[in-house]
Amino acid sequence: MFLYYPGQSLVNRVPGPALDGLSGAGGRVLQALGAGDMSEELRAIYAGRSLPRPEGEILGDAFRLTLYNELEVLRYPFLDPGTIDGTCVVEGREHLDAARAQGRGAIVLIGHYGANQMIMPALGHAGYRMAQLSAPPPVWAEILRDSRTTPLWEKVLQRRWQLEKRLPVEHVNVFRFLRPAFETLKQNGVLGLAFDGGGGKKWLKLDFLGRKANFSLQPAQIWKKSGAVLLPTYVTRRPGERRHRVVITEPLPWMGTPEASFAAFVRRFEAWVYAAPEQYLHFLAMRRRVRGTDVMPLFDDYPPAAHQLDPAEAEERLRLAGEWREA
């Protein structure tokens, strides 16, 4: 809570290298307090494979990066077209410009890999009209009402939402009407959306990281219906590096069916995870922790949750999330 209020101005004054050092120290503390979920997910990723580095090093970097990325949320209001190049570098911009030259807009499809939200200031401050399909942070207080929500956490979520609204994008609530997302593409803008979110009504079951995983069909539906070009994209930063790299890769063609098209994206994405698991472990650990409140858990092989909602209860949580309106 301190970081989201009086700490915000202090964090903005901390130079990047010092912030990285602070994140390293804080990450070691968090790792010492317990790395169980991250460790379990790391071992599951590499079941039957050799780890690319010692487990302790990977987990240490994962905690360090997670804390650094969280602290950078506090800097959102201080990013602008004149400062964004000091925080992010965009690679593969030619793919985005070529996609928009076709006149039907571009979807930058991402996962919760690295500082994935940096896609918004990186492109928005570069002059692209952009919408982001996501859930406003305060809705999670309702979704996780029985397992995590406290008055303090609700205040943190409200503050985070205020910070996210300072980003140069139109936020489209994934639990409500999607018309603004289609309008952005119709006007040849850029739509950012994640393929690995927990909300949805129709699901695809695919092999992912050697496990059976469940993905919302919604991104594939938007892709097909809009006719936009889909660009697999990721954001990455190694500990010690000064800037995030927003990497826009070559467009992915529609493969004839949602299943085949989505599977092609998943194959590309999981190669990035195998190469740098520390960028994705925070999200895998989070999905493992909230499996009891998910309408559909990310993986089928999770152990039973201590408190498990039945499907009807989980659907009701999403319905309430869809009704959330800012006060």
C-alpha cells in the first residue's frame, strides 16, 4: 500500500539501475518467504527436459522481474512521447506498419509474459491508436471475494486502475461489450489482447508446455470476425537491462479453424517460455493459486484447490464482474 500512495513519487525518482537493485533485494526476500508455486510450475514446464539454468537462478530472476514490473506500474503517469524511448524499444515495428497498410487493423496478441502491459505505452506514445481488451483491476476484488479480497487490497486495485487509465489507450472491459474493440480495428487501429486470460464462455483445449490447457475462444473469434492481421508479440527485459523490448513478430495466417489457428500461436508462444521461463513464471504461479475461482483452470492437472467454486458460482462471479461500473 505504501508504494501505491506516498511511495509512488519516490519510485519515479529512483534511477533504473537502482530500481533493478531494489527489485533484486526485494525479490530475494520474497523467494525466501516461499517459492512453492513458482517452483512447481517451473518443474512442470520442464518435465522430461533439462532446465536451461539452475532452478534457484531462474526463480531468483522470476521474483526480481516480477517486483520490478510491479514497481514500474507506478511510473505510468510519468511516461510520455518524450520519455518512452528510455523505457521501451519496439522491435518489428515494420510488421505492425505492414499490417495496418492492409486497412483492417492489427491485433497484437500477447501473453502475460514479462511486463506485458508495456505494449500500451510503447505503441500508444509512438502515435498508434490503440485499444486494450482487459479487465479493470477492481473487478478482481469481486471475482476473488472469498479467497483474497481485503479492504486494503481493494484500495490497491483502485489505485492501480487509476494508474492504468493514464496510459495512452482505450481500455475495453473484457467482461462487457466488445464493440469498442471492433471499432478500433475497423478504423485501422491496434488492438492489444492476451490469449491466456481466465475469462470466457467457450474454450479450446490444447497442448501447452507439455500439459493440457484451456484457452478462451474469444481471441480467435475476434481475429476471425474482424479480418485483422494478427501479430504474435511479447515484452521482455532481463535483469540489469535498462529497457524493455517490445518484440512484434511476423503475422500469423488464419489456419482455417479456430483450433488450428490458436494452436499455431501457442506453438510460437511456448518457444519463448522455454527460452526464458523467468518471464512467465509469475503468471503461471498466479493461475495456479486462483484455480479454485476460475471458470476454467489454465491446466487440467492442478491439484484440488482448498476452496473450489462450482462452475455456476464461477460464472456468477464473472457476471458480476461484467456489471462493474466505475463510481
